[in-house]
Amino acid sequence: MPFPSALTVCKQDLFTKVDELRDKYPEVLVQRILRIRDMYNWQIQYPDAKDREFVNEVVKRYDVSMPIAYRDLAIIKTLLPQISQTSRDFHRWRYNEMILDAYQKAKEKENIIAMEKAASSYAKYNRVDVDDEQQLPYEMIVVQPFTATDDPSVLGIKPIPNIQEKIKKMLEKYRAETMDIDDVTFEDADLEEGELFPAPKTDNKPKDNDFDDFEYEPIR
């Protein structure tokens, strides 16, 4: 029976005890899981490290080839969502450590302004001025049960007796009345627009009163 891939094993048993790993997998696969686990923790400790730095660290620690180191890196990058969450927690912790260290050094130098800035940054980042949010008891919220019904009495409406029989009779009545309706096709209406709306008559000939009388004068 073939064993699962290293990626599948790491997703399931990355932090499983060594004895249990040896009971489930061959020694070669166990050693690789332990190596990836070690480099997983190294990646958490150095979340800003470049890929090249990671590969060099694997080669240095375990004396493996670079292709093997890159394959380990690919597995850890696939597990990145877990690493990302851990990295954010690490960055939060490191930020607080840096602020507290800056405050302590400012205090030693009696630099009141720097102390105030460090304290303000620490308070703002950790939101110490914000009241703790009250956790809602979601587990105590009961889902409202809904049941489909055609009974109008649930709305306060008095039901009509034998409603289904009355609906049936009304359908039969109106279906019978519509039996004589014939379908007709569309036809263009003949409005005789030429006679109803004749074009206005125009006379372009000049009238006698359109010209003024004038005397002839020879051209000089």
C-alpha cells in the first residue's frame, strides 16, 4: 500500500509525537516530517526571511541538496495560512517588546516626551482605552421554527369553508366563459391618412403686389 505524499502527511501529522509517526510511516518519511517541522518553526521565528535564506538554512542544518530544500519550502508555503496566523501573532508580540524596550530606554534617559510617545503607542496598539466587548451567547439563540401552511387562521383571518371546492367551481365557470374567444392575428389599420390629413397646398407664383413699381433708369 503506497504511503500518502509528504504534503498530505504534514497537513495531518506535522506536530504528531515522534513515536506515533514511526508507528504510521517509514523512517525516511518520518525524518522528512521532522525536518519540515523544524523549518516550520524556523519560518515562524523569521517570518521576513527570503526563500534563498530558507533554502540555505535547510542545506546547512541537514546537509541535503538544494532541490530537496526547495521541495520542503514548497510544502511550508502550502501550509502558509497557518504560518501567516502565527506570524501575525509573532509580529504583535515583537511590536509590544520593541515599544516596551523603547519606553525603558527613554525612562533611563529621563526623556519624558519619548516615554509619553511610547506609552501612547502601546496603549493605542493594544486598545487599552476601549471597553471589552461583551461576548454574545450565540449558543443560546434558538432558531425560530417555521412550518408552511395554507391555513389563514394563523394570521387571524377567518378561513372560508370548503375553499378548495369553491376555487374549483370558479375555475370551471371562467374557463367555460372563455371558450368562445377566438385568437386573431394583427393587421395594420387602414386609416387613409392621405384623405384624413391632406398636405397643405402651396403656390410659389409671385403675386402682383409682391413687386413695387419703379422707374427705369439707364445704366451709365
